[in-house]
Amino acid sequence: MIQVLLFLIAAAPPDAVRVPAGTFEQGSTRAPDEQPVRTVRLDGFAMDATEVQVSEFEKFLGGGWHLDQHWSPQGLAWRNKNPRGSGREMRSAGRDGRHPVVSVTWYEADAYCRSVGGALPTEAQWERAACNGEPGPFPWGNSETVPARWANKSGGDAVMRVDTAPVDEDKVPVASGLRHMSGNVWEWTSDWYHRESYSDGDTTNPTGRQKGTWKTIRGGSFMNLPSYSTCTHREPTVPDDVRLTLGFRCAYTLD
């Protein structure tokens, strides 16, 4: 069993979860784009314990948003065409600063993570952290009948705030210390999506293909059935997608 512990680290927020270097089995036999199952080795990294909050992203909009060095070349081109950003009105509906920020494009999520010294997690980092290196298929094990994080209903009240521990979360402990990895909001990863990503490429710190049409999102949301909310499920979407069910968290390199 891979042990994942909490540490205070300089490059990450105080509550970031540290994942030590090691190997894990990435993928599953449940879907064609999750195959073949392969052994992946990752260097140690850290990840935000929860999704980025609305209040945290609003601070970025008032500061780091305007600094070109926080943006990828593609992101900078997008920002220059969209100086007001995306989804401000959408993500404020029925939510407050303690909810996970949503209606954020990949470009904005990437820039935010850069501004705090991190990056969007790779698919491999996200998957290993989500299930703590265990088979899953969910962060808490293999049961769909426990009081899980998905609500399968609409409305802002279905999204769990990231600064509190709801009763259902106490009943479904996750060994890694990460929260809301499944069924709260979808989360952006850094990888370009390809259905055959696991059939080629490096298995040491894989970053996916170097270009593509879609980025990969992970984790499912409060609107999805359990089958979308496993640790291994992969979903493609264009990088400028804006939706009420899509947020992100950041990962950090360890020295």
C-alpha cells in the first residue's frame, strides 16, 4: 500500500498533500481509453487538498491575471481575446467564496497554478493521488452504496464547499488526505486527451501527447453517475470549455 502523508512544504500551500515517489498501476479494463493498464513511475509531488476556491481565484483575477509570465503562449492569446475572462456571472450564481471555482477555462486554470508556483496535475499524478495507489475504483474503495460525494442533481447547493468537511465525507475517509477528488466538480489536468494515450509514450512521469484538440478532465461532478466518478475515468473537452461543473486544483514539484 502506498502511504500518502501531509507535510508543510515551501512550494505548496500548508494543507497540500505530499505524494512520495513510487510506482502505481494506471488505467483499468472498464473502458477502451483506460487501457492498457500500465505501471507508471512518478517522482514525488504535492497536490492541493481541495479544489481551488472562488475566493482564491478572485484574488488571482485582481493581480496575477494581468501578468503575462503566468500564461502559456496559447493562454496569453486566449486572454488577449477575452480580457474579462470567462464565466464570472455563471460561477457566482448560488455560490460563495468557499465553493470550488467553476466556469474556468483550461487556460485560466493553468495560469492560476503557475501564479502560485504550481501546475495543473498530469493525468498520472491525478489518478495516483485520487485512489492513493489502490485499485479503487473510487477514492474510498469499491462501493457505490456508501454516502458518496456525487449528488446526481442540479443546483449550486449540490456542490460541496471546500472549506468544510460534510457529514458524508466523514463517513467516507480517503487515506491520502485529499478531498472531493470524486463527484464534486470535474477537474482539469495538464494532459492533452487521446484515447490511446496509454499505448505509447514514456511510463516515467508521463505527460501525455504534446498536442491535441481536447484536454483531459477527471473526477466526475455532482451531475454525474458513479461510473463517471472513478479514479480512472477520462473525459475529453476543449481547453476553452466553460461549465458549472468544472474546476481544478494545482500540483507542485518537490525538491
